[in-house]
Amino acid sequence: MDSMKTIAVIFGGRTTEHDVSIVTAIASIIKPLEVQGGYQIEPVYIAKDGSWYWDSKLKDIATFQSGEIEDFMRKAPKVQLSIDNGLTLIKSSQFAGRKQYKKIDVVFPAMHGTHGEDGELMGLLEMANVPYIGCGVAASAIAMDKVLAKQVTTSAGIASTPWVWFNAIDLERDLKGTLATIATLQYPLFVKPAHLGSSIGITKVDSKDQLMNALEVAIHYDNRVIVEQAVNNLVEVTLPIIGNDDPIPAMLEQPLLKSEDFFDFETKYMQGGKKGGKKGGSSKQGAQGYSQIPADLPKDVYDDAIKTGLEVYRVTGCAGIARVDMLIDIKTKKVMFNEINPMPGGLYSHNWNKAGMSNVDLVDKLVQLAEERWQKSQKITTAFSTSYLKQF
């Protein structure tokens, strides 16, 4: 059966979100792709030290839960990549001198955070000239840098809450000037590292005496920091979107947490919504605990948020899949851009399910979108003849 496509799912990585990535890859991508049946899945795991492994054992979550993975990595051969107008995985086999080769048709990156979701892996895949799911190099880099994302969306006329940014070195060399810049904002503020996802290193600051501590926490994690003014009468919403030139929004989703319960990494992932007590039937337990789908908003505000989300996707150049988070001042009805997540944890499949798309349809659609985009990119002429070298 030659028509079976080989899909490499790449996950793990040197990131604070390593474990989240494992769950996304196995539960939300590998399982539905296998159910779909038309694909051969090759799991590629990047360990915390940056070593690459490829083995069918890596499709099983039990391998990672039991500590078996440590034993596996001690013995398993590491993987090499051949980038020669396509991507081929290569590893030594148990037999002396033999190697296993596997040509990959499509890559499904399931990486979260640094060294994976930020454009680095996409650059490698572009050089290999292999179709891959999700945002390209530039869109991934913009999405994973909160400062860049604000600069691009602001220049396109998309509203944000007032914000300032600085480099860690600015704080060291010109503390007074940096604090004066921050003083143009009104408390409460949120101080965030520019590049980390999952609420790591983020502090809510209610008054000036808490500011220095928050800045120190942020620069401990990153060399670039963004400070944002908190939004009054806040409703937070998130919009998953898929597509290339004609993106399709899922439903606008509202995490059911008030801003004073501002969640950090622990509450967001560790409790995983384990707190008992079921809310109304329309609430769905996602990575962030309970959320309401669709968000309970006046129609004009709801429509405005969908329009804003799609515009963010377009101006930042997203493709395949992304999730746009927005902040709404429900009194003034103002919708503001917050951030983009180019590889949403769990693909936000609970939302797509409500919008009528099964997990299997979702991953299948993403593979199609990756191939369409790749085919289109092949038509763009990259070579043009010149007599430049003849001059020398």
C-alpha cells in the first residue's frame, strides 16, 4: 500500500513546556492520525538535552510516565536527519553497520515554547523542503515573542492594552529611565518575559513597591520583558483558527476564571481542571480548567472578537493552525489583542469538537493544509540566472 503517507510527529524539546508537548503529541496528534488510518506515524522525540530519538515505543504515553524513557535513551541510537530535498530519518540498527532510513512525507511539529514553536524547527523543515503543519518561520517567531507580536499588530491598527517593553540590559544600565517608561502605565500591571508561554515568569503587580521584584523574576527567564496595563472589566477570550489563505475560526472560548484568579503554570496545567464541581453543560474542561464555548458575550462584541482574531492571524502571517488570545473590556466593548499561540496545547480540539470537527477530521485537515501550502511554495521561482559570477 504505497499511498500511505509517512508523517513524522516531532515533540519534546529543550523547553519548560517539554511535558505538555508530549501529551499534545501522543493524545491529540498521534492517536487521531492512527485512527484515521491513512498514515504511517513515525514519532520523533527530542529529549531535554536536545538529543533526537525515533522509535515506535515513543507513541506510548506509558513510556514517559513510567520512567522507562530514561532506560530507553541510555540504549537507543540517536537519530540523524538527512536534509536533501526532503527529510529522511536515519538511525543505526541493532545489527553492525546496518542503518534504518525513513523518508518523511509530512512533518507534524508538536513542540511548545522555545526551540520548536518559535520558528527554529520550521527553519530546519523549510531547508529540508518538506511540508509541515502550522505557522512558518516568521509567523512562529512573531507569535512566540510577545513584543514582536504587539509591534506587528499595533502597526496594523489592532488595539492592545497600553504596553511598554525593554531589554534586560536596559534595566541594568538605565534603571531610572526604564522605570520612568513603565511609570507611563497605570497599575495594576502584568510583567511578562517576552518569549515564554504557559504563564511562566509572569507577575501581576498591584503597586510600585512590588515592581522591582516582578522585573527581576521576568529577566531571570528572558532578556526581553513586556509590561502591560491590566484591562478593566475584563473578559478573556481565545479563538482557535485553522487555514492558510482562507482561515476558519472555531468558536470563541472563554476560560472561566476571573482576572483576580490570574492563573500561573501550576493552576493552568497541574490541576488540569481537577477541581470538582461541574458548571453548566456548555462548559468544557480544557487545559485551563473550565471554559465556556461559545463565550457568553453580546453579539456585536462576539463578532468583533472573531473579526479581530482573524485579522491578527492574517497580519502576522499565520498558517495551518494557531490560537489568538484577546482581552475585552466588557463595559466599553473594546476588544484588544493579547497574544498568539502558534501550536495550541491539545490543538484546542475540545473547541473544534464543539464547532463540529472531530479530532480525526482536525488532524486530517491540518495535514491537507500543510501539503497545499507546500505545493504553492514550490511554484514560487527561487532561481534566476545572472552573469554575476562571470565578473570574477
